[in-house]
Amino acid sequence: MSYNVNGQLITVNFPVASISVNKSSIAFTDSQGKNRQTFSKRTEALKFMNWLLSGSK
């Protein structure tokens, strides 16, 4: 699945095994391995984290 934020497309291969949050960065491990995304705003990072959590159910 893909997530679009400010024209940037982030591809996530569910299921997500782990998620780590640090200010405006989100690190996650999906079926393809470890990934890290940095956002310009913390609110964008939190929206992405919520999307990750909802998609991995």
C-alpha cells in the first residue's frame, strides 16, 4: 500500500512488525525490511503512524 504526503509517495509492504517514533521521524519494519521516514511536521508524522497502525490490522 502507498501513503501520499505532500506529493511524496511512501510505499509500505504490510504487515508492519514494529514502529518507532522520534519527534518528526518514523522508523518501521515491514515485510521488505527496515525503513525510516522523516516529515517536516510532527503532525504529519503522527498521521502516518496512525495510518500504519490502521493498515496493519
